Amino acid sequence: MAPLAFWVGAVALTLAPHHAYAQYWSQYERCPQSCAVLGEDPAKWTHYHDTDVLATCDETLLFDVGLNVALQDNFFIRACSTTGKGARVKVRSVRSVTRQEVTAPHLANSTGPLTCGSLATKAKADLAAGWTGSADGKRARLTNGAHELSRYLKDAADCGTISLLAYAEGAVVGVYVGGDFQRTSAASLVGKFLNRVPTGSAQSFLQACNPHDFTSQNFGVFADARGNISAVQSALRTWSESKCLDVTEFDSTKTLAGEEVGVFASTVHKSFAGSANSTNGTFTLERRADCRAVEVVSGDSCAALATRCGISGDDFMKFNTKKDLCSSLMPKQFVCCNKGDTPDPKPKKQGDGSCFPHEVGKGESCWSIAEQFYLKSDDIEKLNKKTWGWSGCSALLPQQMICLSEGTPPMPLPISNAVCGPQKPCTKEPCPTKPPSDKSLADMNPCPLKACCNIWGQCGTTDDFCTVSPSDTGAPGSTKNGTWSCVSNCGTKIVNNAKGPDKYFRIGYFEAWNFKRDCLNMHVTQTPSGFTHIHFAFATITPDFKVSIKGIEDQFDKLKGMKDVKKILSFGGWSFSTDQDTFPIFRDAVTDANRLAFANNAVEFLKTHNLDGLDFDWEYPGAPDIPGVPAGSDSEAPNYLKFLQMVRSRLPSGKSLSIALPASFWYLKAFPIEDMNKVVDYFIYMTYDLHGQWDYNNSWASPGCKSGNCLRSHINMTETMNALSMVTKAGAETRKLIVGVTSYGRSFRMAKADCDGPNCFFTGSANVSEAEPGECTGTSGYIADAEIRRINNFYAGDSRDGFKSWYDKGSESDIMVWPSSKGNNWVSYMGPDEKKKRIDKYKGLNMGGTTDWAIDLGAFYEAEKGGAHDNDDGDVGAFSAVCDKDYKDLDSIERDAETIPVNCRSLYTIEVLSLMLDQLVDKYHEVIKNYDGKFGYYADWVREMIDPALQDFMSWPKDGPGNKYFSCVFKDDTNTEKYRGKCPPPKDLRPQFRDEGYHLDYHLDDEKGFYDQLEKDKGIPKDWVKFGDYDTGMKCTGPKGPPGKTDPCIPARQMHKNYPLKADKVEVVDPKKIFDEALPNLDTLKDNIAMAYLGVGIGNWEVDGDGVAGAITLPVFMMEQAISTMEQVKEIGGKMEEKEKRDRIMLIISIIFMVIPFVGEIGFALAGATAAARIAFMIGEAANAAMTIADIVEDPESAPFAIMGMLLGIGTPKGLKGSKAFNDASLARKVMDESGDMAKMGDIIKNGNGKVQGILKACFR
């Protein structure tokens, strides 16, 4: 910014011409403009209002910031990028100053040339350096920043104070150079600075400062490797206030004595030094007679003024005792050349009624300005109540224009990157030099689309831009601390909504090229019911502006024959608008030279084929930054409007005209919406693709995500509502807005598999998505609803493989995460419930309807004739009937089977089996009430069976198989050893009667072999066994014989030492616990059956209905058989005959085996199966039906386990889900049937399976 120039009397204001600036949409750019383009004056650099841009930009930046404003308050920084040509200046500031003639005999011995009104000379200075903390790896970044600061100082004008900072990849360096410290000398010190301090310091500084108030000679450079801007700002502020950094606050310091520096001669002071630990003195101003004074002009320093006065620097400071004088010199200020008081030229109102204007300088405050112009701070507050941007003295900012007298406020200075409001640079002469009389400042330069304009001259549509929050002063253009108050077109409400549409439209786009895909193909005639319009996408435009439907003629012919739906031909689309060989066609077609030809051709094509309307999808006129496409021109959107007007005038009555609009301010701003609203019948408003892979590295794409690559929904409802507000404020009527809904999702590869929230990241780049492509759409980052649903069905709610699906209330979107070989994928989409909710919502907002992209992405369709069920005799009715009957049981279906259409039998069967499962769960809860407290008997019975089983295993007389693992010592009843060796002892030693005593010691030789054999033969695990003494001899416990008779009982001890016995604590699996584990999975099974029923019903399922019905037959009848068996085990009590106990236990075991496959935790299920099998073996009922079932069920690879694992996504290493799971489960059931295993599972299962198969195989009559 060129300086202001004042002169006494008639005061004139000179501003840099506004047209010197080119419009720059900084809020859409990662970095500020180049320093080489903007010049050396920070006033012309790109303005920002937070420091985030520094971290966002990966280039080395120069920037300045007010030294007296806290960074958390309302502040701005001015920045430029040094990339490419660095900070070298193309446009140098030309400063013209008028100087008074003076005599300076005391400078006769100076050695340097006259610079800034004084002679440059060399002086010796003691520099102080210090450092603290550690931050390894940042040296190169600090070096880059220091290098750019040094280059700037070499190129900058030599006059005036400089405070400036550099930012390089998270490291910050700042420099302060007083007005009488030569730039070249400062540049040299900055360049060598980092060599004076150790590598790896977190903070470091180098300073040369004067404790005697010679601020103009102060120099300092401060570096913070960790990017603490406030710390650097604080250091610069210290030097600007005539203070020195306190070296005692740093870990290490050193003094560089006698360093030669360049200064201006008349201010060289004998005390020039580098460090200070004391507070500088203060001076008071006494009123005296007027002194001989000189006027300060732009670029003056104290040295220059002393020279003009013809006095020494020390004398100059004696006559001018104001604190910080040398660092706060301003044009039109007067200083004394001898003793006395300066004149009292208070600012006066100008001749045209405007106030005396003043541009606030960096570091200035109301107090310093008031002192300079002989005012009070309160005077400045009062004089600026109507000044643009005045938020009070506490919020004073550099480059702010304020009043120092009464009168109308001045025009605010332009901000180089403002795009709206009074501070937008003027690009067309004549540029205003004062506020307009016909409108307020706030109304100047409104935003495109009537978007909100905030105080910093930035356009936007969100609350940050659109909320009015003036400061307490109430001045125009002011704002409360921490906000960016809106100044024009404020608010985010939807407008233009007084009238609703005559009819609510449901428009569906049909991708006519969908047969180029390997799968997910659909004919236009298969469009689902409910749509009012079909937009046939896309016709193209030939280079001679004729209509072409090449390659999609077949579908177009089908479209023409359709009834009861509006047939609209759509032109263009993204690919046609952006492909290298076709993007120029739209641009050329709407020009003056070609507009008529294209309009006539399009309308004639509509008439020839009896279409109902034309739709144009040009993406996008005037777009400046579509990759691979040259920037559009400003004439494209106006030409587009003229073309639409021409088409409108030629369309027959009753035929519609529509265009597609982007929901992005950046691309929509070129469209003349208000004028287009008068021409078109409706707008297709693309409220989708709000986020996508293109957000990567875009700082402005996702609020709160500076890197851009956060997982955000492309259909976020908050952003959608904001977009609706934007377009209606721009002039679109709601009744003409057809709002976008989707049949596809936008997907990403997740950076971390377990991080799926909105602040988690995705991988790839702006142009490359690493998301798993859909099997049919084949495009990473874009996936059809049908493919999403197929993935969802495949995993069927199983989260163990990284799958997850949920509804996100924040964005009002459905979200799904699923695994792939290269990582987890994340997608946002509209499920059926969300789509319906939005359709209803938009209707309530008086919108014209909804538009769905695209109807062929929603489901997998069969061929037009017969599809997967096509039959040879052409009786399509058997396979395509409406299934609207209601059956309650299989018997009823079986009775009607031959009259039920083929496609309905499986649906009815699935429905009844699902109903049976519900009834069985209810029945279980009823039956189990009688079991509480009775399963203890079962456990006791099991424990009672252990010792008999062990005795059988270790029997000596029967040569039990356990003996061979032991060595024995046999002694007779006289304790005489008869045998020592492998067990059992020889047969001739075996006692013949129980009254023959002996003593048998066992020693276990092969522990592993023993336990393996025991578990194999008897099902008894190691933890059920202990070793102890066991006596099998006769015991006389009854009454003795009558007197005189011989006692028939002769007691004997047949002692077995170290013999296997039942352990003291034996854990028996409670069958009720297995049921409790299984029940939750019955709910999952019911959900999956419901999903399968829906999939079969709508034809969107890889498995036919017979397969699904067959797959669920086994689990339903297994549960029925288990509960039926439970009813048989009603009387379970204490005293029972041995056989009855065994029968009860085997019934319970059969229940366990029926229920185990339903258990979700595979370890628990297998443990339960193993335990039940052990008990059955232990009882010794190998031929029992329960054992037959055990043989089938116990193996985790067996069909029942596999079937349940497939249907529940559990218990099987295959991990199959969805329709694939039902298919494999159906095949497994078929194998069981063919092998005879199904019949062995029990009568209920056998008969139930037979009934279902009979229904499905019945002949249709």
C-alpha cells in the first residue's frame, strides 16, 4: 500500500488505485499469492484472519502480524509465498518525499553516502545470542525461513522500521529492524543467525538493542522451531517497545562483542549494546514555548530528522523526549530542533465535509495516535462511531482507516484478496475515493449468487459468513471479538419458497450406457414405479451441433414406447463436459455463431421423437479449475443463458426445459440464476458429491479438516440445506428446484482400519482413490447402491472381519465399512429409509421434487423376459405372479402347493419358517420356566456316572484298557509281595471272592497315554480325575447272626492305592447356558431370513427362493426338535432307576446337540459339544440316537455347524455372508439330505425337511 500524504491546510488523501489488484479467491487456495507478484509492501499481500493457512500451505511464506493484538482475538495476517522466485520484488514501492534544506557541519567526517536523509556509517555493537529447549530435525526449515527474510531485507527500501516473520513447514522466524539500522547489515545478520546458535534448539535469538530508548537502532531475530507464532510475536513486540529480551530466561547465552553493523550516523550512541536486564527510564513532557520544528515525511528516521535540524542525535533526543519516538514516527508529525513545545496542529474537517483520515500503522494504538495528533483516546472513540470496521480502541488493526476529526468517514482501504464489500479492490475506473451517497458501504460489491459477505470481504454461505454480529460500537463493518460478522445478504434461511409446485416430481436419471458394464444392467423399461419423469442420459452433441444417441439407440427406442411417464432427453454430463475431445463443444455451441443451429437441432429432435422435454447438463460454464480442462471464460454462462432463452422460444407448448446446477458455490457462482429461473421449467439441483476423493489436500473442502482428506458424507444434510439456501437466495424458486437424491455412494480407503469417524482420514490423492471398486461399476470411490447392498448382505452384520454398518445422525447418512485385501473401505450413501425421509422433507419445503442419480444403480435386474426363471414352455405366469396370499403353516402351503405359482412357493415357505422360528422362541421361554432349579439333578447324575466309568476302564478282572499305562505291586492279605511289574497282575493272583483281601499299589508310567485313552474310550477329561485309595473288598455293615450261629460276613480289604477316582470338583456344562448363548443368534437368524425374503421378493438376490427356503429348513426344525425334546424331559427329579436316569441324560444331550450350532461363540459351542459327547460316551450308549446326532453335529466342519455358521456368519472359518451364505448353506443341506444324515437327525427334522422339499418341487397346474 502506498503511503498517505498530508499537507497542512487543505488536507488531501492519496490512495493506491484499487485496480492495481487482481481478484484472488484466497478462501479456495492453499497458499497466498506470490511475493514476486504482490511486491514488498505487506499491505498488498493476501489477508487472512487465522494462522491455519500457514500450516496448510507447504511453501515458505513471509507474513506480518500486528504486534499488539493477541492471536486469539480478531486480527489479520498479511502473507505472500516465496515459492519460485522467492521474495524478490517485481513491483517496488516508489516513495516520493520532500525534504527541507539543512546544514550539517558535524557530519563532515562521515564515511557513507547520504541515505534516508542521513549518512550511513559503521558502528561496533555487542550482540547477544541465546537458545533454549530441543527440537531436532527442524534446522532446514528454519534456514529456509531465515534465508527468505534475509532476501527480503536486501531488496526492501532502506527507510523505516520493519517487523516481519517467515513460516516454513511448521517453523517460524521473525525479525525486527529499527529505522536507523541499515537493511543490508540486518540481512547479513539474519543470514548468519542460525550459525551463531546450536543446531536443534527449540527457540533461539540474536539481538542488538539499546537500553537508552534508541528503539530505532534495535535489531533482533527470533526463531521457534515448533511454530509458536505468539512467542515470536512477543519477541518482536519487546524490541519495538525499546526493550531487550531478558537473556536469563534462556538455557544458554553468549555475547558477540564488537560486531560491526551499519547504522545511520547521527544516531550512533556510545551505549549501543546487546542485552539488558533493567527497565528503561521514562520521560515527561512539559509545556513550553513553541520550538523550531520540522515536519516528518514518509520514510523519515530520527537520524534523518536530526540531520535536517542540523543537530546531533543526542541533542535531537534531548529536544524530543517522547517515549518510543523513533519507532512511531508518522507523516505530518512535528519534531523539535531546539528547546520548546511542538506546534498544536490538531486535525480539521476537510472542505468537502469529510473527516481528517488516518491509516493505522502497525503497532499503533489509540493512545499513540492521540498523542501524535494531540487528541485523547476518548476523542478517537467518539469520532469513529460511524467509521467502517470500527470496533473500538481495543480492537484497532493496522491498515484501518479512521477519523481524527469530525466529518463523514473515509472509504476503507482495499484488501488485496477481498472479493466483496467496500474493501474489494476496484477493477474499473473511476474508482471511488469516498463512500457513495446512493447506498451504504455494506451494499457495495455484493457477492455472486447474493451469498453472504463478511467484514473481511469474503463470500460464503455458512454461519461463519452469514451471521450478523456487530461489535458493541454498532459501527458498520464491525464485529464482535472472535466472529466475522456478515455485512450484506446475511442469513442462511431458504427463501423464494412462498409457493409450492403444482405437482411434486420424482425424476430418475437412466444411464443408457449401463450395458457397457459387465453386470448391474437394466433396461429403461424396467424403471421402478413411482417416477414421474425419466431423464435419458446422455445424448451428445456432434462437432456440427447436431444431436447424437450413437451407441444407445436400443434403449432410446424402448424409451419412446413407454407410457405414463415423462420422457426427457438429457445432454452432456460430466464426461462429455470435461473429456479432452468433447469439452469445447458446449462452449462453442452456445456462442453467437452457433447458438441458433444447436437450439434448432435440439428442438427438432424432440419433435421428431415425440419427447416431453430437454435437459442440459453442462459441468460447468465458466469453471476455472477443472483438471485437464482450460479455464472457462466469463462469457460462457451469459452465452448459456442466451441459448436457453432461444430454446425456450422454440419449444412447443407443454414441453419442458431444465438444466443441472452444481451445489457448490465455487461452480455455481458463474450461473445467472435469477435470469435462468425465468426461462427454465425446473432445475436439477445436484445435492450430492458434496465430498469425494477430490477433497484431498483441499483446506477449504471440509470444515475442521485442513488436510481435506477426512471421511465426510457426500450427502451431508446440513450442507445440503445450506446449498438450498444458497440457490434460493441466488434467485431460484423452490417450486422449480428438483433436489438430488442418490442410488450410489462415495467411498474411500480408510487410513486406519479402526478409525471411521468424520475426523478420520482417507488415503490416495486428489486424483487417485484407493477404495475398492464395485464389482460392476468398477470405479474406485464410486459404488452403486446395489453393490453396497450386496456387500452388506455378504457380511450380514458380522463385525469380526472389519465390517460395520450404521446410520450417522450428524450427517443424516447411511455409512458402511467393509474390508478388502488392501485395507478397510468407507462409504456414505442413502438407504431406502433415508431416501424416503428426504423426499418427504423436500416436499414439505415446497421444493419441486427429487431427482435420483441413477435408477439403474439401485438393484440387480433380471433379463426382460423370464430372467433367471425363464422356462421352456413360455408359461411366464407361473414365475412372475404377485405373491399376496397369507399362509400361517406349512400344511396349508402343502395343501395348495400345486396351485401356487412357482415364484411364490419359496416366498410363502420362507415366511412360514420365519413365523415358526418366532413361535419356537416364544415356546422355549414358556417351557424353560419349568426347568429352573432342576438342571442340578442332571449335573449330579453326570457326576454319579464318573466313578463307575473309571472302574470299568481300570477293571482288573476284565482287563480294563487303563491298566497298561500303570506298573503294579501286588501283596496278599498277609502283606507278602506276590508280583511287581506291568498292570494288571497275573490272572492266577486274582482273588476269586470278595472276602479275599489284597493290597495293590499303582504307579502311572504313561500319563499322556492314559488320559488320551480315557477320553477316547470314556469321554472323561483329565480335570475330572484324581488319584487316591479305593477299597473294593467286602464290608460287614449289617447285623450279626443270631447267638450261637457263625457270622456269614467275613470283612476283607481289597485296597487299590494311587487309583484313578472322580475329582472332588467336576464342572458339568449347564444345558440352559447353551440355550442362553444361542437365543441372541436366533434374532440374527430371523433378521437374515427377513433380508433374504426381501431380496428374493424384489429379485435382487443371487440365490433363488428355493435355495433360501432349503437353507433355513434345518435350523428351524433343529430348534423345533430341541424344544419338543425339552417337553419330553418334564419329570426330572431325585430318585430314578438307573436306566431312566440314562435315558433322561441322553435326551438332554440330544437337546444340547440340536442347540449348539446356534451358539455364536465358536469356542463355547465346541466346548459344549465336546462335553456332551463325553457324557454320552461315559454312559456307554453308543447306539443311542443322541450319539448318532453327536456324530453328525460334534465336528465343527459338519453340515449343521457349517449351515448355521453361514447363515449367522459364525462358527465357520469360511466367514460367508449374505446371499453367498444362503447359497452355500442350501448346498450343505442338500449334501446332508443325499447322504442320509438329515434322516438320522430325528423324526421332526426328517419329516419337516421332506415337507418343505415336497412343497418346492410340486408341479404347477
